[in-house]
Amino acid sequence: MKKFSAPDRQKEIYTTGVSGIQSKIPFDAIKLEAKAKRNISAEAFAYIKGGAGIQTTVEHNRSDFANWRIVPRMLRDVSERDTSVELFGQKLPIPLLLSPIGVLEMVDKSADIAVAKAAANFGIPMIFSNQASHSMEAVASVMGESPRWFQLYWSKSNELVESLVTRAEKAGCSAIVVTLDTTLLGWRTEDLDLAYLPFLRGKGIAQYISDPIFQRLLDEPEAENSVQLKPKITVQTIKFLFELMSNYPGGFFENLKSQRPMKAVRKFIDIYSRPSLTWDDLAFLRKITKLPILLKGILHPEDAQKAVNAGIDGIIVSNHGGRQVDGSISTIMALPEIAKVVNQQIPILLDSGIRGGADMFKAINLGATAVCIGRPYVYGLAIDGQKGAEEIIKNYWADFELTMALAGCKNMGEVREATVFPN
């Protein structure tokens, strides 16, 4: 793991600037997004950036951080700073994790592999996406002993759920993150405008096609009500078929003859998520794994209390980056009441809207143990691959460490005790 300090990061940036060298990765969040947009396809950008409906949730995830103000304290010795935090028995160098983002092949060929290497270089936990571009085994193989978790979309097949969880354990994942808020896809207007869903093209389904249970399910007769993909034949249809056959493992003509890629897409669409999931189903997951279980998508204090009562190990306050329910409460607005109910019984993480060190500071002060970022590291990946993702990690780390110190805090305990006023 690379050593890091915020002052050294600043010196690095300004020293290289003397030679006329500026970072490829913009430090401003708006400029970062704009540059990433120029580097990737319209479909890729819409999928990563877009939210549900008219995107008020995306907007409020950001703007609601302004409802809280840090009150810095002076004349405190912050010459030595400790940004580390302990989470499920692991000491993390900074309270930051990389959220699961699917279909990263849309922005970089190395996709999850590049992100994993970047995370491992700094000891930052990466949450493997269930909708990844590379199998969890392949991604884990480049991370050494660096921490990694696994995101689970609860399939209609409990056999597949068990297989994915078992594989995650063997791949060295130290926690299972159950995404609760995507039992159905939200009304994502930017994707709908382009009529583009990457999974139909065989992208983002690597965890499935590498799974023995999923492959066995492909050999079973399809249900009468299964999804049928029968698009009108056009030039675009031919391009779609070529893309699908090329993305699936095996030879193009072999795939075309067997139609297995098409079967895999249909099966994925049929079973990837379970709208009937309830609190009662969680007992099955506890039965099949001893790993810590976190529930991602908690926004209501009563649901947080239910999670504690159910023996869940942690929760992630998240609205899926505003991609599911337009007009949903922002995560930073939901956090204080949830923290009050949880009362430090289990760790609370927060994602959706974190765009800098001050946001991290506020979230931790208001009750989060750590935070997760998603879009920013994907934008870094889109601009400069693995190096771009590393730059994002370094920038967030430096910004948080400096914010912490300049607010008069030298460790996480003091951040939690700092003064943050409602606006």
C-alpha cells in the first residue's frame, strides 16, 4: 500500500506545475464530470451520470450538503493526523470505500480490473459490483490482501444467490452488501431517451456468465412468461447482434450458432432481481454466510431499526445515486435520524452525493462510520484509466485530511465531536 499525506499530495501537484504539467484529472467535481463526458460515448455517460425522472434526487444529494456548516476550531495541534477507521475488524486508512458501479467496460476496457488495482494500491475497499464487466475471481486476483466486499442483487433463484455469495467468500470478500432499492429499474430518462440498456448487449453480466448455477439455468427450459427479445430487423439490429455475440465468451460464430449469448441475456433479465423480497428473506442469507451483511438503500429510520432488530451487521444510507426514485429524500438529510435510531449499534455508511472532503467530514460528524463514492472514480477511470481512478482516491483523501485538520480535528473521534450546524 502506498504511503500518503495531504501536504505531500499538494506539493506533488504544485511542484509538477512548475514544469508546466497539470493533472489530467480535474479537481473540481463539475469539470471532472464534463471532461469524462468528452471521453466516452453518449450511452456510457447517460448510464453513469443519469438519474430517475427529472433528477431532483440527484440534485438534492448534492445541494442538501449545504444545509450543514462546519465550525472550525483554532489553536489545536493537528501536526499529526490519523484518518484511519476500523470497520468489521479491518483498519482502513481513510473512511472511504468505492461503491459498486456496473458495466465499467463502457468507460474503460480494463474496467473493474483497473479500479481494483487502484483501490489496492491505497488499501481502499472496493465493493465488487454484481453487474461487473469481469468476474469477481479475476478482479480479486489483482488485489492481493487488500479489502474487498461484494454487492448482491438478490436473484429470483436462491441457488444463484448462494452460489454468488459462496464465490465471494472464496474470492476473499469480507462483507456482503445487499442492494435493496433496485428490485425494479427506476425510470431513468437519459437511458430511455437513447433507448439503451447495456445488459441487452451482453455487457455487465460477467458475474452471471462465470457462475456454474447460472450456466446450468441456461440449459433448463425457459418459462412461458420469460422475456423475449425480438427486435425489428434493421441495420442497428445487426450491429446489436454482432456486439452481443462478440461480448460473450467463445467464438463469434459458435455463439451465433448456439444463441447462448441471447439465452444468457434473457435469463439475466428474467431473474437478476426479486421484487417480492421481504425482511423474512434475510434469514436465508444469514444461513448461508458468516460474513458481515450490510443492507444498502436504507433511508427511513424504521427500516434502520428493523435492520438492527434483524441482526444485520451494517447499513448503507443510499438512494442509488438518485437513479431509482425521483424526489426521494437525500442521503445526508436521512442520515441524522437514522444515526439516532441506530445509536452506534452497527456501522452506518453513506453514499450518493459525496463530492469532496467537506462532504465526508459532515457525513462522519452526522453519524456515518465511513462514506462511499461512485461516479467520481468512474469519471477518473474514463479520463485516464487506472491512474485516473488513483488520482480520484488521492484527491478525496487529501481534501478530507486537510478539511479535518483545518477544522481542528486530528482523528475520527474528534471529527465526530466537531461542531456542524444545520443551516
